[in-house]
Amino acid sequence: VKGRAGSPYAIKDYYDVTPDLAINVTNRMGEFSELIERTHNHGMKVIIDIVPNHVARNYESLGKPKGVKDFGEEDDTSKEYDKNNNFY
């Protein structure tokens, strides 16, 4: 989650686990895999809740697979959000 730098719902990296959820930050993907395995061993399933349309404007994945473009990589970033476009 990008929370500290903007919206708490803006996704920082779809291919990584937030360091805030890890005991050992350098092993966060391993910890996550172990969590899933332990959960499955107890007959339960894991539901991952993400909000795919809340990508930070400056999204840049550090863990994306080779050949995968970042979300919005080809967006026209010269356009900004129009605050006058809110309809209540």
C-alpha cells in the first residue's frame, strides 16, 4: 500500500507484499508463501483483497516479471485530475 505517500488505497506494487506486513522484510514473499501453505494445511483458503483500479499515478513495480509493463506506463501523464469534476 502506498499510504504514507498518498492515498491509502493506491497500489504501490502488484508483484510484492508490503514490508509493513513482514516480520523479516527481506523474506516477505517467503513469509507470505508460508502463510498460504499453513492456511491450506488447516483446510482453509486465502482471500487476497486488492483494489485493482486504485493504482498510484506514478506506479512503478520493483518486482514485476520480465517483459511486463507497469500499469499506466504508457498513460499520458501530462493530464492531471480535475478537482472541479466532483459531482455530489
